[in-house]
Amino acid sequence: MKILIAEDEFVSRKILNKQLSVFGEVDIASNGKEALTAVKMALDEHEPYELICLDIMMNEVDGIKALQGIRRLEDQVGVKEGSRVKILMASGISDKKMVLAAAKAGCDGYLIKPITKPRLYEELTKLGIETP
């Protein structure tokens, strides 16, 4: 599985990388702008990401805007609804408005930090991803 972690906090990136590396190749973006660039490159190379963990609060481009941009990029290249990348949003805040905004923008799941391995695996299972 090809995975992208978009997270501006070093420790969170490191933890997610360790938890997700058992599932396949993991790329890292430290902000939303880098995430959009990575997604565009992957789509252009016909090797799209299958899972993206996207922090909501990031520099340059926040997670919601990055999510909207990712969905636009998928639309531009004709990715069908059932074939879209699975996107898990992550935040240190469980604000209902933020959760609803992420859902409206097209995320597939939402995680509250700190992200524990059992909670992450629970969300992955909901997305149809087999966990060890």
C-alpha cells in the first residue's frame, strides 16, 4: 500500500510513520502544500496513494484545504468515487465543527491526537484495510 502522512509536528510524523510502515511504502509531507504536490506527482505517475493521514492544522495550506485540493486533483484526472484515496484527518481538537467540515470536504475518517495504535487500526479496519 502507498501511504502519505501529512503532519507538521515531528513527533506525530514519527509515530504515524512507525505505525503505518508495516502496511507499505510511506511518504512524508510536513505541510498541506507538500501534501498536494506529493498527491499530484503520484497521480501524474499513475501510482496514486491508497491512504493519506492528514493533519488539520498545518502551515501554508491547512488540512481541510489540502483535502479539498486532493479531491479536486482526483476529479481532474478522472478518479471515480470508489477508487479515491482513503483520507484520515487528524487533530488535537475534537471540535464538532471541524469534524463536520472534514466530513463535508470528503474525508473518510477522523482521529483525535494523540493517535494510539489501537485507535488507528480501528479506523483502518473501518476503511476495509486489514490490520495485523
